[in-house]
Amino acid sequence: MKKFNHKVAAITGAASGIGRALALNLAREQCDLALSDVNEVGLQETAEQVRALGVKVTTTKVNVADRAAMHAWADQVVKDHGKVNLIFNNAGVALGNTVEDASYEDYEWIMGINLWGVIHGTKAFLPYLKQTGDGHVINVSSIFGLFSQPTQSGYNMTKFAVRGFTESLRQELDLENCGVSATCVHPGGIKTNIAKNARMDDSVLKLTGGKGSTEKMTQQFEQMFVTTPDKAAQVILNAVRRNARRVLIGNDAKATDVMQRLLPQVYQKLVTTSFKLANR
């Protein structure tokens, strides 16, 4: 898919961040949009900005962890727009705590959104994408889908799983030669609200020896976010045009990828050492 004009794209997590930036960039190329999020206020703000660019846009409040709701949304998108060419499974949340202190409910919550949301979006939209003959599935993993960090077991496991799921899907689509493709996205630090909205408890401070509060730690973490959502969206759309199997966003993601490839065991020691030094 070299061009997006006269196409229809569905985007989850469209109320802010990368989701909103994707919507705006696609709208500038005259791509019609079906947007979803659980944040209705932010979703309508995105829709207003998109409509100003002269494209058709529909909005739906959807919890991506709800399988029935996701399938109903996919059906409604095709009913409203006549087709759908792209699904961006972008919605995601973060969780900060140790394996010992994380509750089963914490793991179920993050798996429902970060992993099952991607599975639901892919399976609900895939039959419709195949009908167009030039569809594309874009699943957002993370830099943490490439390497692990302490206190991020929930986030790591979901993002590693998204990576494996998407790579397997891409291989199947290649074998089918059905005109549909898939790309896995690995953003580094993007200036979004994901850290601010994360679930985090004091076990993070206890393990790392950090001082202050979880709020202060979140602020420190956000200072490492250097790439804007708009830049991330542009990189993602260029990857779709190139039919890339995966895309790394930001120099931090690229450096991390190289480190875990060259030092698959040693990098874990480097990470724990950096945590200790940072919190002395």
C-alpha cells in the first residue's frame, strides 16, 4: 500500500498520543477514519481535528479487551464506511511492579488490553481486510518487546507476545499471498501519557532503591521520552508504505535492538547495574 487516499483506517487508542497522530497524518492524505478509545472526551477531540481536514470519520467507545465489542465495532466500521483497509492496534497500558507484588488482577488487566486487544483487533478486522485485496495490520509492540527490564514483567510479557503474534501472522499472510500484510511496531520513548496513566506501586521503589514517590519516578521516566507522537506516526506510515515486517522508532529503540542482539545474556546484567547506579 503506497498511498492512503480513498482508504479506510481503523485505529484503537485514538484519543491521544500515537493514535491521534496517526489519525491526523492519515487524514492529511485523505484517508477516511474509524476511531475508537475508552476516553470519549479525547476521542471527540481527535475527531474534531480530523474532520477539519475534510475526511469522513466515525467514533466508537470500545474497550479492546472486550472481544464481542471489538467484533461489533469491526462490523460497524464496514457498515458505515463500506470497507476497511488498515487496522492499527495501538491501544496500550503500562504496569510497574515486581512479579512477587503484582496481583493476578494486574496481569489480567494488562494482558486484556495489550495482548488480547491486539488479538481481538486482528481477528475482527482480518476477514474484512482480505476483502479489499490490499489490507494491512499494524500492531504496536514496544522497545520492551525487544528486551526486558525489572518491574516491567507485565508490560514485557505482553509486548514480547505482540511481537511473536505479529511475526507469525505476517508469515501466514506471506504464504497465503492474499494481498494483506502485517507490521510490528517497536516504539522507544514516545511523548505520550502511557507512563502517567500506568499502574505502579511502591514495590518498584523498594526493589530499585529509588527515593521519593512513584509519581516522581514516573516524571523521571518521562524525561527519557524524546520522540514526538507525530514523528512516530510518520515512521509507522512509511513502514506500511515499504511493507516492512517491523519498525523501530527512535534511537533508543535502535540502540536497544543492537544491544540485545549482540549481548543477549550480558544486557540483563547491564540493565540491573544501571538501575543500581542510578539510585545510589
